[in-house]
Amino acid sequence: MTACLLLVAEDSPAALAAARYTVDLARRLSARIRVVNVIADGVLTDAVTRVSGHPDVDGRRDLAGRSVLAHVQHLARLEEVETETVRLFGTSPGPSWTRPGAPDPI
């Protein structure tokens, strides 16, 4: 059975460092990586669009998500690590994760 590592990818410095670490770990373990990029909801997009006046904030967020997935795929390809990429859209789980007794989302 082949191991599969899960990586949630975004474009922050910490997330990109985690991506490099995950690719290295996958190579060492002969594992594959499922790379996920999540767009929580359109609330941020709507707010930024209103404040900035830029008409294509949604398109730019989409492009940023696709770019980070492509970057991680490139890193993995250099190390001959198999990847699967997934883009997820939905609403944020909100503060329920922090409630005492709330189920672990992972």
C-alpha cells in the first residue's frame, strides 16, 4: 500500500516551507501527496472588491490558488513524487472548532 500525505497549500511563507518539507518527506517515504487548496467563501472576495474597487478579485484569488497548486506540483515533479491536486470551495467552519467538546475536524 502506498502512503499518501495530505498538504493544504496556500501562498504564505510558512505554507510554502511546509510544501517543501512535505515533498522531501514524501520522497523519503516513497509516498504520494494530495495537495489541497481551499477557498473558504466569497465574503472576503466581496469585501476586498468593495474596498479596492478592483473588479476581478475573484479571478485573482482563483489564479493564486491555481498557481500555488502548480508550484507544489513542480516541486514534487523535481523529486519524482506523485501528486494529486484538489481545489475546494465552501464556507468556513467558524468558531465551532474551538468549542469545548467539538469534534476534531481532522
